Amino acid sequence: MIDEKLQPILEQVLQRNPGEPEFHQAVREVLESLGRVIAKNPAYLEQALIERICEPERQIIFRVPWIDDKGHVQINRGFRVQFNSALGPYKGGLRFHPTVNVGIIKFLGFEQTFKNALTGMPIGGGKGGSDFNPRDRSDAEVMRFCQSLMTELHRHIGEETDVPAGDIGVGGREIGYLFGQYKRLTNRYEAGVLTGKALFYGGSRARTEATGYGNTYFIQAMLATRGQSFDGKKVVVSGSGNVAIYSVEKVQAFGGKVVAVSDSSGYVVDQSGINLELLKEVKEFRRGRIAEYLDLKGAGSGAHFVKAGVGSIWDVPCDVGMPSATQNELTGKDAKTLVTNGVIAVGEGANMPSTPEAIRILQEAGVLFAPGKAANAGGVATSALEMQQNASRDSWSFDKTEARLAEIMRTIHDTCASTADEYGAPGDYVLGANIAGFVRVAEAMRALGVI
């Protein structure tokens, strides 16, 4: 429940941002955690501090015209929401997907603000993207779209202003095209303006793996609080992009067995353990659909495919769930199924992939639950390490970068756990993450005055 002193703030958000349910959900979740904070420190209610945190500093929407391979002019919308820069330059990914709208970008930017604060690194929160769908588009079409998008976006970004990265639909190919156009327009080799770059032009080792690895490190730390680990555990990972692939890789390294992965077409179950090399072949090299995994695995392997809409990947019994696809994918019904099947931990690899009902059911059942703003912070943390390497004209080894990532994720876990303890809710990582992130942003805003 939301404290009565915070209820007017939520009502104002709902009134000023109609038709943006994902943003409303994200704000509500944070406000539900802040009652204990304002009881302890009423000063946070002064100078409209919380209201300002809920309002983006800047919202940019622009037209993106481009020409397809048939010579037809196509028009998409581009978005960049620069949410909060109290801790540093705006930092957050670009998402290319037909569902993208300003409400989704605002929810992502709001979440990003607290996620970035939890890393302890000097980065603010932002997010962007477009309703462009890169699926089934040629490389030339993707390049022309990216160049058109950057022709407008370059006016609003910079390594000390706003540093985008990748997200759904934006991988190494898209980052390369975007950076090339930025360099062309500005006549500057400003490597720190985009992260997620390839190694040979300023990228960081372990960046591709970072979000999946980071979520796995966080869950491992949660399991350790109960004297357990991934060793011998069955794991279900939704999605099959970078986050899912490298979650699978790190879970296997920790001795766990991933038995199911998915994409928007359905999910594959392989009780012998998902073959990582085959998964990479399908998703990274072929850019194919998850059902192609069965073609590569061969007849008689025991693996099977379930079409989307027929069942849910969360019907597959597991000890650990890692929702790593998209927002609100894990419903209350799914949570009940997971609990019935004996799940002991769930860590969010995607941004807000669990509905509020699902979170409540999991927590009431005593399941260890890691919210995305904490558990998937490894990606942006390693992006900040990439910025650090760019600024010093340096390049770190994979081992050094991963060691730093592991340290950051353990620190985030410990911060969330100790904050939950401090505010009388031991084991509540949602409350711990929300309060710890909020306090860091709020203290910086108080120090900077009414801006």
C-alpha cells in the first residue's frame, strides 16, 4: 500500500501521464516502498523532491524518415527521455521494437535512474528508441534507419551529456551504424558517446555478457544467504537474446542446468540442458527463431518446442526462474505455477518482467526475488566501465572487467539486503533496491537545489 502522504504524488503522475500504464506501474512500485523512508526522514517530502524525481527532465520525440530497399519512404518515431542527471550524464539504452512508445520509454528511464544509482557509479538515468522493427530488414535498411535516427539524436547526446547503449533490437550492428553517423556529423571520435561498441573501435570486453552474467551473480548471492548455490539446480530462462544467452552461459559455469529458453514464437524445453553453442548459432548467427534449435539438436534428442499461446515457459518446473525477455511477461498465474513447482529464487534479467501480482505471490511464498533494477544492473555497470576505459584511452582484459562486474553485483546485492534490514523488511530485495536507489538520487538532488 502507498503511504497517504505519497498518494497525491501518484495521483498527479496518473493525471499528467494518461495512457502510460507501464510508467504508472513503475512509479507505483517505487512509491509503495517509500512510506518507511519518509517516516524516518520527512525532509524528503519538502521542495517537491519526490514529484521532481517522477518527472523527466526532458522528453524528445522526433520523426525518423528513411528509404527501404524498394525505394519507398518509411516514417518511424524516435524517442529519448532524459530522466534524471543528478548523479551524472544520462545513461540508458535504445530499444527498437514496434511496441515502443513514450510511456514505455518513460518507464524504462525511470527504472534506469534507480538502477544506475545502485551501481554506485556517476551516471544518471535515461532511455530511448523507436517503433522501428529491425526484424526481417536488410543490413542496408537498418543502416539507413540508424543514420536517419542519429541525424536528429546527435544534437541531444554526448559523453558528458547523454550516453545511449543498446537494448531490445539494438545490438552491435546497430551501435556501429549509429556511432559511424555520429562521428560523421560531429567530426569527432568521441568514443564515450555510445556504449556496447565492438572491441576494435572502443568497446569493452564482457559488455555483451554483462547483463546475463550480472543477474546470475546476483541470484548466486541471494542463494548463498540460504546456504545454497546454482550447483545442481534446474533453471528456466525466458528470452533468447544477449541477456538470456549469457545467463545460460554463467548458470552452466556455476553448475546449474538451464532446461528452457524462449522467444516471441514460443519456447524450447531440453531437459538434458540447453546446448549453448546451438542456441548461439540460432540467435546470434542465423538471427532465427527458437524452434530452429530443434533442427540443429536433431531428431531423438528429447527436446521439444511449444508454440506461443499454447503454454507458458513458466509451466516448466524449475528451482530458479530468470525472466529475461520483456516487461510483464511473468503473470500472477505464472507465479502460482512456479510456487507450486517448488521454485526457490527468481531474478529479473529484463526490465519489470514480473507483474505486481506475480511479485506479491512470489514474496508471500518466501521465494527469493531479485527486482530488475538491482539484478540486471550489470549491463549498465559495464557500460560505465566502457566509458571509463574510453576516457582513459585504455582497454581492460576480460578477466579484469568481469572481476569488477562481479564485485559491483555483490555490492548491489549487499546494499539491497542491508537496506531492507535497516527499514524492517529483511529479505525484501524490492524494498531494499527501491529505497537504496531513491536515497542516493534524492540526496544528490537536495544538494543541487531546486533544479
